[in-house]
Amino acid sequence: MQTSRRFALGSSVLLATALSLIGLDDARAVGPHDRHLTSLRHGLAIEAPAGWTLSQHTGYGDTVVLLLHPDGSRISISAAPTNAPNAATLFDQNRRGLVAQKLTPSAPQPGPRGFLAVDIAAPDRPERLRQLYFVRPTTAGKQALILTLIARASALSVHTSALDFVANRMTFDEPAPPAGSSKLQDPAVPKLTLPDGVSAGASGAGGAAAGGSGGQLRSRDR
């Protein structure tokens, strides 16, 4: 299972390489009204739904960005190289890590735009999660994407449309290799952190969005 090194989304699969990776150009803070962000390193352009704001302070290098809602809900977008051939395999690799962290994933279902959707319960906690898994080809190999929505159980269904919006509006380009390297980094995956900072082992949606941005992100405000 080569898709884990840090890439163990709990124990094994996608979400981030080291937070300290240097990008092609300086990271720029996303302003409070910015709803568009482009990551050269990951080859992704992301749009936030109305009412959500972007934060580059993710705490994990391959968590591209966090989307924050005023009610405390969060969406993280994470990307890293993978050997998984498809989203189902990516989720299977991650499932054991989720279970080891005492999270309860549902059976995967078809999601928007070819993503695989999984609902995740965190026993004895008020939050619920929904993850979208996707694997896309690039010239440097396959790239795994995980979008994670964390919200209180009462708000999860309300914000599912926001998660689908992010998946449907995301655009893809070729990822740029790290500076000084001719190929992409090996896979790495961080743990998921619930709002009070308790690690849960899924996607890198760090508690209060602490940490660094992990590289070449460029914000655009339209």
C-alpha cells in the first residue's frame, strides 16, 4: 500500500505532503472577500460558494485550502499523488485509517461529477462528515483528491449542496513539480481534526485552521 507515507488519511491514503513544501511563487493570503483560488502546485482552481470564505492556513501541506462557514462548518480540499487507480480503491485504502480512529464510514455512493461520496459518523461527537473521493490522471501520474465537509449533524444536510458546488466548479490543470524536482512528491496524508482539535483521521481540515499554506497558491477575487 504505497499510497501512504504520510498519506494515510488517518492511517493510509491521501491528503497532504509536508506542510513546509516550497512553491513556485510566494503564497498570498486570501482576502476576506476572495472566493476564487488557484493552486499551481496541485493544478487546481477552486471556487467557494456564497457565504463561505477561503483560508490558506490549513495546517497540512497538501490540504490546498479550507472553506469556512460562519456557523463553524468547514470544507477542506486536499490533493496528493497516488497509486490508487480509482476513487473506490482510494476510499478502501483510507477506510482502515478511519475505523482505527473510531470513525464510522458509510457505504460509498455515487457523488457529483464522478466523485465517490462517503458519510462518516464520529461517535460521541456532535459533528458529522461527508467526504468526496476522486482520482484523476496527470502527466506525472495519478492525483488523488479528497473533499471533506465537517459540520454539526443538524447542519450537514444543509451544507451538502456547498460541498457539491465546490466539486462541480473545480477546474483541473497539470500540477507543477516542487522546486528543484522534475517529478511530484510521494504521497502523504495527514489526519483529520475535529473542531476542538481532537484528531479523527480523515482529511486535513484542521481545527481552527492553524498552520501554513504549503506553497504556490494564488488567490483571485472576481
